Amino acid sequence: MAAPGSHARRRAWPLLFLAVLMFHSLAIYLFTRGFLLTRTELDVHSHRDDRTGISPGCSSWPPPAVDRLVIVVLDALRFDFVAPSTFFQERQPWMDKLQVLQKLAADEKTSARIFKALADPPTTSLQRLKALTTGGLPTFIDVGNSFGAPAIVEDNIMHQFAKNGKRVVMMGDDTWIQLYPEHFNKSYPYPSFNVKDLDTVDNGVIEHLLPSLHKNDWDVLIAHFLGVDHAGHIFGVDSTPMIQKLEQYNRILEDVIDTLKSLSTLGGPHENTLLLVMGDHGQTLNGDHGGGTAEEVETSLFAWSPKTPPNAVLSVLGKNLCNADLHGKEVCVSTMQQLDFAVTIAALLGIPFPFGSIGRVNPELYALSAGTWDNQQIGANDCTQQNDLEAWMRRYAEALCINCWQVKRYIDRYSATSVIGFRAEDLNHVADLYSKAQANWSSVLRSTCPLETSSQDELKECANKECTSSALRLQIDAYSDFLESFAKLARSAWTEFDLWLMGIGLSVMILSVSTQALAEGRVANFLLATSCIASVWHSATKGKFIIEEFVFLLLNIFIRFGIEFGMSKQISGSIISNDHPVSIICGLFGSSFCSDLMEIFPIISLTLVAYIILKCISYAISHRFLKYSVMSGSILSYIFIAIHWASESTLLSHTKAIRETGISLAPRLVYTIGGLSLAISAFYRLFGSTDHLKMNERITSLSAVMLCSWSPTILILLGRQGPFVALICMTIAWCIIKLQQKNQRELKLDKGIHAADSVSVTQWSFLAVCLFYLTGHWCTFDGLRYGAAFIGFDHFHIIRQGLLLSIDTFGVSHILPVLSLPFIAICWYNSASKNSKVNDATVTRLIQVWGLFAPKYVFDAIGLLLTDLLV
């Protein structure tokens, strides 16, 4: 019978783990509050009759300059997809595919323009659409909402469209419907989160786009294509599917432009229509986005007006960045902030600016609309002797006047209602800029357009000083300075960390670590010997050659190679990206051999993994019912995984029904079997009789069940690389155990010594980190392998896909390594002890894993809590 003190200690362990989990949760919560800042959303909307505080020289909201607006969104549109390849150092295969846009920009310089549009991170689709329509800045705290977009409550151009009688038609990405469920007169939404599907959304848009252009039942048309984004996620930018998508888009845009031209004659439905072809964000060469790298934040916007503005528009557009295209024609490119999109669109359509918009009416995009050059829209009391450029500048200055007034009243409301506002000195600075700009506006109006009652001397003085253009330019600069200063302040304030909360969170984390130090006294020793090379060198100095160390070293080299070359970018079918290591083999032996290898090798590896796991189950689980239940479930799971991969294979011919069954049903059966195995494990743990088992047998049995329950799901989510990664993990685990046994035999450890080997534990924890990167993950939001969440499913559900994505992300870095620790701990003890009795020292060894899974923020913060729960 166990001593009472032993039972008390066993009961104390869960309480200790619970206390540490609470410490970690509190620390992470406090640090998160300081690190992932939020911006207060104001549920306030602009109205047509708003006049409070407006400058006397400003008119009301700008008059409309365009009648209809066509917005074609090409999701994840990189800047080098649109700009000619001559603008870049090296021409790439994906460049110069959108020839129709480049041709218009070269041939119709006064009515067509390519813009480099700069997005603010995070560059996930939800945050970009939200920022584009509200004119505000997103924050990283909103990233999680990308998997379930809530309806936007802030004022936005979609709300203003609906409130001011603008009829809106939308087709494509269903995120628009989630964000704006009641704002469209007609909508044709298609599911957007199945990244393996390159065509469903695009085909739906194609079906409705051209017919809609011939109809008169809309004022704003939004067509959102997704194929390029999905092609990037699955295949990468430098791939055949990506190039095919871009070529398809070029054909579609040719049809759109031809249709608009044919209907833009005098009195036609598109006489005064503006076409915008734009991206919401860019993407990396791997097809990822979400972060703030240049590839992710640099997208493109192309604007074209069938109604040509006067030649004076070239004075506004300028020639800051011009180059000859492949045909020798000059193409000029401008730069704009996506922050300016919402307010510019509002000004062009003559609707109130969104209340929370902090952008500036972009002068070049505004000038491309011929309607902004229409002098007939200037009232009778206004100037009548101004040239085209001066009349446009005055109209633009008036738009900026309203623009600044709107931003200033937003600043005042935000500062009065937000818990964390802006610093007083910053507010005083922007307020001073606004006051000076507005005070000067009346004098500018008098100098640029004297009243009829003005004396001849005043008129002559104005003409002699040529004050018209210069005064307007100075006023435009003054307004621009105010808007740019506040935009800079907003970016700084909404990305500035709360150091106090971060410091408190770190302090609590340090406190929790110091608490764990009572189970973790040898942590300093863990840092002294952590590399496999040190072990090999140590053996070499003694004249020994240990095969396990040599195998361990070779596998480490291979892991390094795999991480360096991005080994596991998920590959579908027989297509292999240029940066994949297997492409080297393809170059040596031919693509046919490479394709066959990619099909056959995963099945062979999977068979070997299944054999090893079944052998482990037969030894590790003593309870007969539990053993055969787990073995049966494991066998079925690995069969279903093989069927799933075979159904995707190009080597075998399948009927459509068999293929769909293998692709969709087989993964779901794997998930179901894993869930049932976990349920059986929980039932056995709660109601099964385990008193006759020794502690090491109980730990080994339960750990084996947990591993067999989780591993098939993790393997199928990892894709065809999964079995190979599993073999690496198993081989290194075997090396660690064998080396630990030899080390203990050499030291002749007494069975009463219960200290885990620091090198082995450290190597095991480092292996977990390496496997995370080896399997194609990164500690960034754009490092999530979204395709894994849709294995077995075609439609998005936030809980289901979120769970699968979490399992894929943390499977090889936390779930499997932590659940494998009991086996290593048992082997350590059995090699040092003559009998199989294990006491609380086994649990003590397991606790020593705590400090080794150090958090790298966001990913490892979640991983730390997951580690706590699993242990």
C-alpha cells in the first residue's frame, strides 16, 4: 500500500500544474493587452446635412464627378503583376501577363494610370477590405476575425452608398456579404476559404460580370476574383497555375474594357463611368500574406476613364516614375496609400465621407475622372476666367477643405470617447496645422477669385502677382500637411506598445518561471550541453564511434537542409515549385521519375510508420480491449490516409465517385476515428480499473493511446511529407533513448537518482522547434498553412476549420513531442533501475519540459498554454 504522503504528493501535482497554467494565462493576457493594441471603433456616421464646425469657405460634400463605378478586385494582386517588367531588375515568368492594362496606360496617358498602392499591415483580406471601405487603419487584434468576418459597425462607403441612393451589385468573394449583409441591391456571393479551389469564385464572377455591364440597375459594381490568391497559397507565385490565372484575368479585363468602350458614347450608360482594377494586398513568392513585408503591402491599382480629361491632367499626374514597356512605349506609375481609397471614392461619387476615414483625397486618382474638370459645375458666383488646371485645383482644394474638416471632427470625437486617446502635444500640433490651413482658405478664395465688387486695383494686383495657381498650390499643401501629419500620428499611436502592461506581463511570467525552478534546478545545465555535435566530439575524444550519434547528426543536417530550402511548402499532385528540394532530383532524373517518386514514396513511408506504431501499441498497452480498439482504429486510419492520397494520385485512374470519396470522406473518417480513440481513452481513464497496474504502465498506456489518436490526424493534415517527418521524429527519439541508456550505464546511476539528462531533454525540445519549421510553418500570420484546414472539406466553418488549422500548426511542435515525453521518461528510468517501479520521480521528469518550450510571441504564447494542458 502506498504511503499517505505519496497520495498527497500525487494530488498536489494537478494543483501545481493548474497554478502554473493560471500564471501563464495571466502573464500572456497582460502582455497581449500591451502588445496587440486595439483601436476604438466609433459607431458614428456622416450625414448629408452635416455642417457643424465647417469652414465658411468650404461648400458641403463635393459634387459627384462620376456617374457609375466599376471595381474589379483581384485578390492578392502583386505590384509586379501589373507594372511592366522593365520597372524591375529582372524579368520573371509571372510579369507582363496583364497586357491590356499596360497597353491602356501607355496609349491613353490622360485617362489611364497604374498606381503602386501601399497597404497597411496586417495584410489579411478582412482587414484590407475593412480598411478600404472605412478609410481607417486596422490593428493586429482583428486578425482572428479573418475566419469569421463580423458585420462592420463603423461608418464606411458601403453604408454611404446605400444611404445616399447608390445601387450596389456585388459578385465574388462572400466576405463582402459577411461584412455588409444588408448593403447590396443584388449579390452573387461564392465561398472564399477553400484555398484549393481556384475556379469556383472566378467562374461565378465571370458568369455575372459582363451581363451586368449591359444593365442600368446599378451605380456601383464590385467584382472580387480569388483565383490568384488561392493559386499563390497552394502553388506559389512562380507556378503554372498562377500564370494561367493571370492570363485568364487579362482576357476577362479585355472583355470588360471593350464593353465599357462600346457603351461610353454620348448618352450611353457608361459615358461617365470609372473603372478600377485593384488588389487588396500583395503576396510573397510562397503565396502568403498577412505581414508587413514589401511584397505583402505593395499591391496595385489601375484606373481608367472612358471619358478623357483635358491634357492639363498631365500636370497633376506628373512623371515621377516612368519607363518604356516591352514595346518601347512610355508607361508612368504613381504611388498612393490605400488609406486614401475610401475618401477618394466618396469624393468622386459625391457622397459624405465615412466618419472614421483619415485618408486624403488622392489628387491623381481624383484627376483621372473627367467630371472633376467640368467647369460647368462651378456656381455662378465662382470664377469664370480660370483655365482648366486652375479650375480643377480650386475644386480639389474645396474637396480637401471638407476632407480636413471631416478628419478634424473625427479626431475630436475619438479623443473625447476613447479610453486611450492621443497625447496632448500631438493633438495640439495637428490642431494648429488645421487652424492655419482653414484660416488661410478665405484669403485664398479672395485672391484666386475676387468678387464682382472688388476694385480694379485688387483685380490687377491679383493678375500681376500671378497668385491664382501659386495660392491654390500653397493651400493644397497646407491641407495635405494636416492630413499626412495626422495619418502619421495615427499609425504611430495605434502601433505603439503599452510598455507598462508588457512589463507587468513579463514580470508575472518571470515569477511563474521562478516557481517552476523548484522542479527545474538543473536548467543551467541544460544550457551547457545542447548540441549533437558536442556529443559526437565528446565521443571522438574518447576514441569511440557511436552509431546513434552519427545517425542523429545526419538527420540534423537533413533537417537543416529542409528548413533552409522550405522543404514542405504544400504541394498538390505532381506540381513542384522551383524552390522545392525535390526539384534538384527532378533535374537529375527527369520530371516523370520525380512525379512517380512524389506519388509512391509517401505511401511507403506511411506503411513503415504504421508498422512501427502498431509494434509500439502491442508492447505499450496491456489492457486487451484498449489495445485492440486502438490497434483497429490506427490500422483503419492509415488505410484511409493511403486511400486519400491514392485518390489524388495521377498514376491511378479513378471514377469521379471514387475520387470524391477518397478526397472528402477518407479524411473525415480519420478525424472521426481519432475522436473516438480519445473518447475511449477518457472513458478508460475515468472508469477503467488501473489499480493493478504500475505507474509506468498506466502512463505508457495512456500516452500510447493519446499518440495513436492524434498522429493520424496530424499526418493527414501535414500532407505527403507527414510520414517522412514522422520517421525522422521516431528515429531521433530512438537515438535519444539509446544514447541516454548508454550514458546512464557509463555513469552507473543509482536507481535513487531521479535527474533527467539535460542534453537529451534539450535536444528533444529543440527537435520540436525544428519540426515546426521543417513542415512549412512560420511564426507569422502568413505562415499559417490554410490549405490544411480544408483537407476533407470544401466549405468553411469557423470552429471546424479553426480546429484543423490549430492541430496542423501545433501538431509536430507541441502535441506529439509533449505526448511522447512519458515514453522517454520511462525508458530513462528503466535503464537506471533494476525493476519497473516508478514513483513520483517520473512526474518530476515530465515537469522539466516546462522551460524548454520558450514562447516566441503569439504562436508560442498559444503553444505554451497548449503545452500546459497536454502535460
